Amino acid sequence: MNQIKRELRFNRFYYKTITFARDKVDTDVQTTSIENLSNEMFYEIFDYLDGCDVYHAFLNLIQRFQQLVKSSSYLLKIKFHFRLSKKQHMNKWKQFILLNKQQIFSIYVCLPFRMNQLCAEFTINSTFSRLESLVLQKIHSNQIISLLIELPCLPRLFSLTIDLSDHLEDLTNIYRIVFTLPLLKYFKFTKRCGDTSTSLSPPIHKQFSTIEYMDIHHFCTFEQLSNIISYTPQLRRLNLLHTYKIDPSYETILPLTLSNVTYLRICISSLFFDEFKIFIRRIDSKLKVLCVTIGMNCADSSYRDGDQWEELIIKYLPHLEKFSLELNEDTDDYYSPPVYIKEPVQFNSPFWIERQMRVNITIDYEFNNYSIQPLKKRWYEDTQDKIINSSTGHSQSNRLILHDIPYNKSYEVLIDKIYHVLFISQIYHVEIPYDKIFIGLLIQILGALPQLISLKLHSLSINKPRKLSSKEIDILSSIKNTSQIKHVYLQKMIKIEDIDFLMRLCSSMVYLKIDYANKINVEIFVRNILEKIDCKLTERLRLLCFHIPTVDDEMVKKFENVINSEK
């Protein structure tokens, strides 16, 4: 058997995809039984399963499978949730761990607080000689130190994830132990409740960690954060999830050189933009990627000012290659009036056009999300040679995605949200990933968005839940004469009447794309489209794209004949 080369996949930033050598397969030989599969194929299948399940399922089968699961080439990934009512499962799991320590390379374990006796018995020490990834989920603070104390003895631990379930104010001892792990590359630390602090002092005698990727998901000040990352000179990627406070003395602290950090993701809910700029100045890194998310409670409008971001990037981030910004606003009025953004989100200067940044807006149930991200090719551009890069194209690239579709209630709330969004940013493209949106609501949405260029829908409901109101009929009459929608994408056509409606609604349509047409006669469907072009209903239509599961040369010839006969 060829040697299997397997690498962990628990961290997408550091570890490569699993690869292994394969035996050559004779294409003339048909596999008629599972036993004919190669060992390498079984190992690939096992990689998607829990190691404990694989072990007990295959151990008592034929000798070949017994050898497979006991082979030193097969490394086990273990995932277990302890439950108070499943004591027999715990004993079985502990016995399995005891017998297979040297085959385990990944452990995910959830340890409830009341499992004190089990936690005392559950230890990970140097006998786990091939363990490379450890996830401690929802663990109590009283248990964590006793588990961590043995980890520095592990010869191959590359990844550690800690998720504390209770309030622990001082995290110093946890960090001190973690920073002594000799081969650790990835560390994620989550604490779910309460403020925290660390009293780490700057490292002395070169007491540095080998960590390259770190996720810090707990509260701390920027000074405390500086002390934490001062132990990780090899750090390359940093992910900061929670709010961070700036100490008044932070400006006087010497710059923290992080020459290897090229990626920073940070979530901000109460930090002022001027304080954020202080942090960017002090870290003194060569960032290539910066991803910022602004929470719903952040009141500083400077984050929405493209000019201020432009100044920050030019002055302090000269190596930046990729930038993304997400802004969230609370629109849930159940307990209190919505907290709406009151200033336009504008990223239209030549600086942003050159970097091909687009504004995407999502209306969801309780919040609106505004994201400014690098340009990506969209469905209506798949017929063009290049992605839009002119100033005119950039100014008409803003997209709205509607996830919050009301059920049997007034549509006024959604329409009001759309009008608010228009105050923030003009919209030229809309996507509605909602199954069977009622055409009356669609008409009202399009009536509120007169500048639309493209429309993407999942599917339509023509007659349900009701007939069109007089208001919707009036809007429809107006839209038919003024619509600027050129590109229409219907993911699922239920009836041919869906297309008839869209053609009348979007009289300027140039491109029509349909993913799925439900049991239609394709020839009749195409002829119907051509007739509408001939009678000037959609005379601008130039491209028709639809998916047919079973197509052959004869069907293509029929299309050609229909098109030629209809001229």
C-alpha cells in the first residue's frame, strides 16, 4: 500500500487539503462490491466520519477492515458531547480513547460544568503522541487550567480552540500556558460572557510563541491586546471579534511591530473611528488584507465616510491589497424605534473606483447590512469580456438583496425600509432569493426602485395570496412605460405565464436568463418568446439563456428552424 500523506484540515488558513497517493485503476474493470475499493479510498471516506464511529462500525467485520482501523496510517478524528444521561456512552468513549491514544490526531470535546468527576479523569498528556488539533467547547473556567497544564508535553499540537462557557475575569494564566506550547500555529479563544482582563506584561528573555493565526473573541483593551500579541512575533493573521477599548495612555505606548501580520479582521461596536486609527498606527504592520465589521450599536458616522477611510489607507496602510467594510443597522422596532443610519454611504471617489469597490445592501428581518467589497463578476456580466471598471459602471453597481419578505401582513414596512436604503445609497440591482414572491409585492418593490438595471428572482406567484390591488395595477401601468431593467434572471419558472408577466413588466429587457423551467415544451416556449419579440412586446431582447436537462442535436436544429422561420 502506498504511503498515505495526510494533513489536518481543521484550519483552512494553515493546513492544506488532505492528499494521498492513489493506486492506478483500470478503467475497464467495474467495481461490483465495496470490498473492491482500495484502502486509500476507504481512508478518504473515513476522513468525513467520526473516528469513534468508524472504529466500532468496522472493527468486528472482516480481517481487512480490522487491519484498516488499527493501522498506524489511519489517524482518528474524535468528536464527543458528554451528556449526563449517557453514562454508558462516556465509559465506552473513555475506553476507546485509552486504547487508541497513539492514533488520535484530532479531538473535539464538549465538557459540561457538572461533569466534575469525568473532567478529573479526562486528561491529555504526552501519550497522545500524534494529536495535532484540540477543541475544548463550552468548558467551565474551573476545568480549563487542569486540562491545559499537560499540553506543553504534546509533541505535535498545532491547533488549539478554547470556548469558555462561564464568567472568568482574568485570562492571564490561560494565555501564559498557551504561549508555552512549543509547536502551536493556530489559537482561537472565545469567552462568551462578561468583561475580561489580562495582566500579561511584555515578554522577557525572548519568551515568544510560535502562533501564526490567532482568533481573539473576548473583550479587552487595546493595551491588553498589545501585550497579548507581543508574545507572537510570527503572527500572520489576526481575527478580533469583540469591542475593544482604547486606554487614554495608549498613544504614549511605543509602536508594536508586527512585521509578519498581513491579515486583520476586526468587529467594532462602540469604538470611535479616531481610536481605531490610533490602533492602526501603533501596530506598525504591513497589512495586505483588512476586513472591518461595524456593529449595530456603533454611533460614529466616520466609519461610513469613504474619504476618511481613503486617508487612513493612504497614510498608514501602504501595502493594503484588499479591503472590505460591513455596516449594520438595527431595524427591529419590537422594543424600540429602529436606529437608522442618517448619512449616505459613499465610496465613489477615484480612489475607490480604481480599487473596484462595490456597495451591497441586504435587508433582513431585524437589520440592514451595508457591505463595501471588491468587485466580483455578477450574473448579468457573464456575457461581457470584462468586469465593469469605468466610473459610469462603478456608479451604477450598487446592489440590494431582500431577505425580509413579509408574509400575510402589510408590505408598507418593507417598502419603508427600501426608501430608507435609497437615502443611504442609490440602487441599480436587486436580488430577491424568496420562493414564490407575490407579483403584487414585486410591483411595489420595483415601483420604489425606478433606477433598476437588473432583477434576479427565485420564483413568482401570479395569483396568490390575492389579486392585484388598484394601487398595484396603477404602479404596474407606470412601470411598463418607464422600466430601465435590462437584465432579468428567473431561477425557477413554474408556469410560462411567469415569463409573460416579466416581459410586460420589464419592457427594456435585453437579457433573459432562466435556470429551471418546470415541464415545459421547449419548442413552444421559444416560439412564444419569438412571437413577443415580433409583436414589439420585448423588441430589445437580444439574449435568451435557459437550462434544458436533456438537449440533443435534433432539438438544436428545431430551434434554428424556428428562429429562421420567424426571421
